[in-house]
Amino acid sequence: MSATLDANLLLFASDETSPFHERARGFLDDVARGPSIVYVFWPVVMAYLRIATHASIFRSPLPPDQAMANIGSLLAQRHVQSPGEQDRFWPVFHETAAAATV
């Protein structure tokens, strides 16, 4: 079995004030443990980063480094795949984003 994550799930799992937080967090924790393949597409990652860190959109915005760390932890799992870009995409994006927020 495999799963594809969407931005809403990631946002609910990060937003402790959401009524969906516990369910989303539990599901994400289960999926992150594996072993089933999990797909996270880059538009989902970008939407999560944009919304989770935006004070006008996300009720309790995350600091950019925390949002990036959340994604990094997920992508570090061996069974999590991010189709569509080369393996170097995340490290290059992370480096570029970190330089932009300094």
C-alpha cells in the first residue's frame, strides 16, 4: 500500500489549535513510521511552507526553520518519495531558502 500526502494534512498536523490536529498528527506519525511508500509532491511541500509560515493565513505560523525541519524530517525517511525532481532538489532549495531568510 502507498499514500500521497496533501498540504492540508501537513498543515493540520502542524497546527495544534486545529480541531483536526490530533487525527492528522496521528495519521502522519503512522505513515512516517513506514514501511509503506509515501509520496510527497513538491507543490504540496511548497504550499505547506508558504501557508505554515504566513501569519495572515496560518493561525499560529511556524518559523521558517521549523517548517523546513518538518519537511526535512519527513523526506529523510527511506520510504518517503518526492517524485518529479532530482535528488538534489531539497538540499538546494533548503540552502537557498535559508540564505533568503537571513
